[in-house]
Amino acid sequence: MPIYEYQCDACHHTFEQLVISKNDKPSDCPECGAKKVRRLMSCSRFVSTSGSGGGGCAPGVSSGFS
């Protein structure tokens, strides 16, 4: 089950939401209650069994485009 990152169009608050089904709609903004939110491009991180880490973003990078 993926966790998606969303940003509110009204207050620009970013939040994450666990998506259980393809039909799940993003919830309202938990900060201001606005209904218009958009999904952000997020980085993925994978951990290998060799312990080398890995991942899709440089350290300190948390989310996609603003």
C-alpha cells in the first residue's frame, strides 16, 4: 500500500496519506480543511539487504515540485 504526499492548493500545507485502493480520493487538507489538494511527485527509498541503503533522492530532499 503506497503512501502519497499531497499539497493543499489553498494553504500549501503538505501531508501524507496511505492509499488502500486505486479508488481512494485524497482527504481534505488537515490544516485548513480545503478540498482542493494535489498529489506531489515524491522520492522513493529502497533499502537493500547488503546495507548500502540506496534511494531516489539526495539526503535532505523531501518532496517534489511546488
